[in-house]
Amino acid sequence: MEVFEGMLEMRVQAAGHVSSGDPVATAKQIKSSPVYRDPGVQEQANWLAGAAERLNNLKNPLQCNPPDTSNVGSPDLTGWELFAKLLLWGLLCAAVIAFLVFALKRFVWSKRLERKAKALLDEDEPERTLDEWLELADRLERQGKYREAVRCLYLACLLKIDEARIARFERSQTNWEHLARIEASPARPSDLEFREPTRAFDNIWYGMRVNGSEDVMRFRAWYRQVTESVRAKAA
């Protein structure tokens, strides 16, 4: 208020001599003064008034009441809302369990397919005796099918081991499964070493690393070694 009274006094002084006894005449004279109509003076007065108000707010910053957070919290759930929430969580857990079961079955199924793909004999392949595998190996070697001839000789070795009751031949098993059972068999002769032929068969049959007739010659030699080993054990 002191600011506005000072400004009013300035305007009165700028307006000239005014009779203090006639308020109406004084007001008219002030309004007719150029100072009263000066927009710069009015703008300055408004700025001073705003500054005074801002200063007054800064003096009492704690007068503004903080927001009431006492009632803030999780909303109360009705019976149906709680039931729906539990049902949703139950469905989510069931979906996760179903996915895990599906993934496990998929993994087991793929492993079975892999094992079946690497089985020594296909399901539709006919049963052959030991002599028939040896005869088929000779025929395939003459045809230049060295890889297939090696397979026949390897199977002949396994049938010879089965014949000696060292480890039973299982047509659905892989070469490494046969080797594991042969090496774990208590009836295996001490001089029967079948790991090197198994590794060579794996490289030739599954790895397609065929050198030709020399591969067939090596497996014929291994078949003779297996025959001599089981014969010595039987004697």
C-alpha cells in the first residue's frame, strides 16, 4: 500500500497545485495529468505489486498444505475381483506348466529321432545272419560301394561278439551304445579292443570320410581280430 500511496503522491505532484479541500477537483486534475495516463508508470506499478506478492509467498512457503497421502494404497477388492485375480494367476501358471511340459516332450521326441536316425539298422531293414552280412560286404565292395561294405563288416563284428555272448546286438542302438556295453561286459576278453573300429566306422558311415578299398581292408582285419579273440576265449 505504501508503494501505491507514493505513486499517487507522485501523480499529484506532477499534476500541479491542487486544492486539498476539493477531492473531486483533485481527482479530475490527476486523471488529466500525462503521468496518470502514462502506460509505463502503470506497468511499473503492476510489476511492483506482483513482486511484493511473490516476496510475501516466499516468506511463508510452509503455508501450502502437503498432499494427503494417508489414504493412498491398494484399492480394496471385492469378492468377485479377488476371484478374478486368482483365476487369472491360476491360468497363467497353468500356461507356463503346459509350455514346460510341451518343451520337455519336444526335447525327448527330438532325441528319439536323433537316436533312430543313427541306429545301425533301419526298422524296415531285413534281419541277416553273420554270413549274409559278410557276403553282402563282398558284393558291395565289388560294386565300389566301400562305405556300405564297411557298414556290413562292422555289423558282422557286432554279431560275432553277440554270438560269443559278450554283448547282445541291438539293431536300434548306435555304434557308441554297442561299444559301451561291450567294454562294460564282464565276458569281454582282455585282448578285445573295439574302440578304434567304432571310431573309424563313425567317421566313414556318419562322417562320409571314405578312402576307398583300404577302408574295407582295415575292417576285414578287425573282423579277423574279433574272431580270433572270441575263439581264444571260448577255447
